[in-house]
Amino acid sequence: MLNGYDRPHHEQVAALFHSIYGTEFQMYKVNVTREEIQNLIGMESEHIANLFCTLEDRVNTILYGKHLQEPDKTTLRWLEYCNIKDQDPSATILKEFEIVLHI
């Protein structure tokens, strides 16, 4: 989906690993280190995947940019937008993401 929006390659790769470390919704642990994931997908992609997995109140934190700086804020917004759109295409919160993403 990110490819369809012409998002950068590292964002697309991060999306493939967006829950590798577990999330507040997917609570599990994998027996891999951050270094192993960095070696596999690159530091930029791993950084985004790690942020996505470790943010508290993730959806709102990303949507409202709480304590996030660019470029992470925009990258995470695209990742969360596509994640929600994939899981629930009729979710009303998608409209709010579309406003902040200017789509």
C-alpha cells in the first residue's frame, strides 16, 4: 500500500516488519536482537519498526504527533494510516489521518 502512495523504500520495508517487536495490540516477543533486524532490513527501517512497536497509545501519539519529530512523525503517520486502512477500510479515524497527510 505504501508503494502505491510512492513512499520511500525504507518505509515500505519498515511496514513489512511493523510489529516485529510486538505492539500494544500484539503482545509477543521474538528471539532476535535489534542488531539482527538492522542487519536484515537496514537501520532506517528498523528504527521506524521499533518506534511503531514501542509507542504507548500508538494511534493517538502518531496521529497528533505527540513527542515525535520529523521525519519520523510523517513516516509513522503513513505507516499507521496504511495499517488501519488494511485492517478496517471503513474506520472513521482514517479521515483524520488523511487530513494530516494531505491526501
